[in-house]
Amino acid sequence: MAQEILSAGIDIGTTTSQVIFSRLRLEDNSYTAVPDVKITQKEVLYKSPVYFTPLRDDGNIDAQALDRLLLTEYARAKVKREDVSTGAVIITGESSRKQNARLAVEELSAAAGDFVVAAAGPDLESVLAGYGAGAADYSEKYPATVANFDIGGGTTNVAVFLGGELQDAFALDIGGRLVRLSADHSVTYISPRLKPLMAAMGLRLQVGRAAELAELVKLAGQFADICRRICLDEPLEPWERGLYIGHGKRLGKLNAVMFSGGVAEYIHDAPVMCWEDVLRYGDIGPLVGVAFWRAFSAQPQVKLLNSRERIRATVIGAGSYAVRLSGSTVMLDDALVPLTNIPVIRLEHLESPVALKEEYRLKRDVYPQRQQVAISLAGPAGSSYVDLANLADGLLRATENDAQILLVVMEQDFAKALGLLLKHRGKGRQVICLDRIKAQPGDYIDVGRSVAGTVPVVVKTLIFKS
Amino acid sequence: MNETEEFVSDISLPEVKERVLVEHPHSLAMIKRLKKTTNARLGVGRAGDRYRTETLLKFRADHAIAQDAVWTDIDETLIDEMGFYKVQTLVQNKEEYVRRPDRGRLFSAGTMAAIKRDCIHNPDVQLVIADGLSGFAINANLKDIYAIMMDGFQEKGYRVGTPIFVRYSRVATMDKISEALGATVTIQLIGERPGLATGESMSVYMAYEASSKKPESQRTVVSNIYEQGIPPLEAGAQVVHLTEVLMREKKSGVDLKI
């Protein structure tokens, strides 16, 4: 039995914005009366042109223009809002730091479809680009730690995968539009974040003055070399470390790397650049691309892989990979969903109802009393009825003062059983219980309406922010 | 030799199968990941063009578990503890059970009369517990699946009949019991034919107004119930859900488009 759903990906970036629609095929591969539904195929049906993100004179996102753009693209793709059952809107690059971005995107997500969720944050952006580029899939097929560098206008977003699983995500102030140029070769903009690096390199680039090609090449080369050293786990100078936005774990040496993002369109065996090529977009993007090609194609230590997508990696990640399916035996009431932006409380001390209640109380106190929260756990302490009944009692007792839905997500396949016990013992409590979902403290989750007996869930991971 | 030192390892332990026996693997991590996706004998290496000794011994140990499961009479301690009503088919011993599947589907007239005399009539849900081809499966899973099913049935307000344990039973005994007692939904827990992966796997067969006049396709089945397969608790919750579906749709098996 197969079913298809339509998913939208919308990427609002510092420089450019895009929309894609993809078709996800859900199949039940079970041969008995216990369903086992999985996403078996992801097909991109429509890719919008790459638009310049509409900005108002004050530099904020022009929400109305964005709305119009979205309407146009839905019409062009011949997609109706009500046909779109899932997907994600993501704010990427420097625009995520802009004040009105979140608001604009939340309005957009409501207009985009029922369960098209708003998501932001440099880590999530890295992760989605890594999925869209194909780094996660590669690491699942081959025994390699694979990083995807999504090099955009404002930032470079890195996600590291091993065995198909995310290992790390971080972002760097490296991008194609951090230095901008006019047609007469003069510099029109330099990102303030580059100042320490440029000073240390002794570059004399200045806004309003003509740029020397050699200096731009040197800067682009430095960007590439910093990324090369990150891949090889070689040390960075303090002014280079300053380009990290947040921090990543130290992972050691990487086996393979791929590139996505607008700049990656230039990471190939290209002829030497002349001014005409350089100035095509009025920025250093093409130069940065060429520099990365030189830095990575000339060394044998890290394998350079072709990415599946370049400028569209993030938007395809948002449209095709943001949504996960829960297990197929769960406890859900469609009348209670969709739920969006639910903070996750992770419980570890499940051994006794008393410990559980104490842990929950401490972690619950951080949030307002009326806030809906999600309880995340690995599974019951053991697999017997008594273990599960204890867990159910512990959860009910711990949450007895909460008026909201008792929303539990777990990794092990026990959701239907735990849900049954929670309903049976917690007379009248509203219960949602989902499994095969891994959510960490600090994550936010969105829960959609059930499709073919399984539940679409978006886990917005912020774990690498420290 | 020190007495506490273990010289011979226990080949029947499940973790023996988790070991990678390939010499000089290109990527140990990759083989381990592959092995996690299945309990087939992957990554076992070879000695010439044959199995290595450890693999062969493990294979034979697993086969022995399957043999034991089929040929061992079920230990009824748990059945007695739970106070189930006990009957037996026409079969007299294990050998006859294996040779004469037809007799494992039938009760004597006396047994049928006793069932009618002693058990609750016209229940919403009738439970039948059958040893089938593995009594081990019943003893491993019964307690947990039974407890959660009872919670579920109570929650739904179903009238549950007298649980009946059938010794030397094939699946079709559920039809006879359903007919005798006029049950709406009959649910049979039965030990599966053991394979080389486990001897503890159980199936649940369910039918709406189960009848010996209906074809085998009347039955809805949940199989592969054991700790590493579908956990008995989760299977029990699914059975409760399916019971609701059967009650609502008033049909079961292939007639039910699920």
C-alpha cells in the first residue's frame, strides 16, 4: 500500500530565496496487520527560480513582497495550498539575524500549507543543506565521515555525518557576499566580521576604494584554506577561529567533503578568472568558489565528492528531509494536532516514579505553566508490563498539574503500548505518544496530522549550540 | 587451571551472533552497521570456502533451539498461575501433533461439551492460548501481552470471555471455540514454527465471528512477536486497536482493507 504526500521547501536567505515542491512516497512494507510505513521515494517536482530576497529600504525582509512571490510560485507549480501536507520554511544566512525574519516566516508558513513549519537557526540550516546535498546519504553507503560545506552569501554552514547520522553542525562567517564590488572594481561593502582576519592578513581592501584582484584572490584563498584545515583537524589562528558562529565539537579528521550553496556552483575545474567573471554578481562568490576548488582538488587527504545539489541543497533539504515519520504503531488524536514549536524536556531518570517526577519538575520549571511541552525519553527501563506500567504511572504523576496534552516521544518501539496505559490509567488525559523519534534537550518539535497511520514530525535540532 | 576461568564460551548466547568474524575487514564499523539491520548470519568470514567453526557451531546451536521448541511439551506453570481454562485437542503427544495436523484442529465431543458448560457465552472478546509449535514462545510473551490486552479491553468496555489454553493446538481450534461460545472477536496467541533466529516468536490470529465454515483468509495476523521482533507489549496494544477495527467493520482478514 502506497500513499503520496506533497511537501514544500521554502528558503529565505540573506541574498536569495527559493521554493521547491517535492513528492514523498510513503509505503507500508508490512506483510501482517502491524504497519511499517517508511518514506521510500523523494522526488523534486518543481524548483522555482532563485530570487533575490525582497528587502525593504531599512534592510528588513519585505513580508508582503515575499507573500506575493510565494503565491506566484504556488500558481506556477500548479500547487494549491491545501495540497501541501508538510514541509518547512527556513530563514538562512545573515537574514536569520534580522529582527522581522521570524515573524515574516511564521506568517509565511501559515500561508504555505497546513503543516509547513517555520524553522530557523544556523545549525538547522547546516543540517538541511547536508541532507539536500547528499552528504548524509553518502555517509550511510560508505564508511566515511562526510562533511557538507554549504557556502552561501553570508555564511558557510557545515554539517558532519557518519553512518547517515548527524555528528556535528556549525557555521562560519565565510561567504560570497561578505565583500561586494561595483562594476568599476571598487569595494562597496565589507562585512565587519572579516575585519580581524583581514587585518591579520595585511589586506588593504577598503570600502569606496578600488580592489586589487590579487588581494581578493588572497582573501578567497584564505577562506578555502581555513576550511581545508578544519577538515584535516589542523590548528586555526585566533583571528581565524573568530569566524566560527557558535562552536562545533572537535571531530578529528574528516574522510570526505562536499560543497553546496551558491558559491559551490563555482567549485569545479574552471579557467583562471578575469575581472569580467569576478564581477558577474558584484561580489567575491566566484573567486571563493575557484579558491575552494584549488584548495581541495590539490590535496589527497580529504576526498572531494560531488554534491547532489548546490545552490538548492538547503531548500531541497527543507522540502524533502525536514520531516521524519514516527513509528507506525503510535497513539495520536488528529483533533489535537498540528502542534508546532514545542520545547523538548528530556527525561533520563525513569527507574522510579519519584526520580522521574523530581527530574520533570526541575526541567519543567524553566517553561511557563501554560506552555505545552514534549517529554522525550529513550524507552521504558525494561521491556516488561511492570516496567511500562511504572513509567506510565511516573509520567502521569509527574504531569498531574499540567493542563496541556501529555505529549511523549520516545526512541524505542513502545508508543502504542505506553499510550494505551497512559490513557487507561490517566482517566481523561489527552495523550499523544509517538516512537522512533529521537529528540534532545533544547530541541523543538512539530507534530503533524497522521498520514497512513504514521505521524510526520519535525525535530528542530539546536544541540550543537553551546 | 583456575576454576573461575571460563575456558569454553557458551555458543548458544545471542550475543555470539553479534561478533564480526571477517579477518582484516576493510571497515569493521560498516560490517557492524550492516549486521544491526538483520539477524541473518552476515560478516561471518570463511575458512576456505566453508563456514568457520564458530559459525557452524552457532548454526547448529540455533537449530537445536528450534528442535527443542518443537519437541518440548509446554511448561504449564504460568498457564496455571494465570488460572486459564485448560483443554486438549484429539492429539495425545508431540509426535502425533507433528504427524497429524488434522487432529490438532479438533476437540472430542466431551471437550466441546465441557467448554460450553464451563465458559462464558457470547463474549465480545474470546482469548485462546495455544502451544502450537513452540511452548517457549507462549511462556516468553504471554504475561506481558495478556496484561496490556486486558487493560485495553477494559478501557474499551469489552466483555472478555474465559481465557482458554489449548494443548497440542493448531490455529483452527479458535474457530471451534468461537462457534461453541458465540464469540464476536476471537483472538488466538500461538507459538510460531521456530526458525533459526529464535524459538520464542509468537503469532496472534484474530477473526470476527470466527467459524470453521469460513476460509483461512478470515484471519488477521500479527506475527514475529518476541523481544527482538515486535515487543509483546506493543503487539498487545496493536491487537487492542485491531479488535476495535474488527468490531467496527464487522469483518476480518483479507476482507478488511488495512
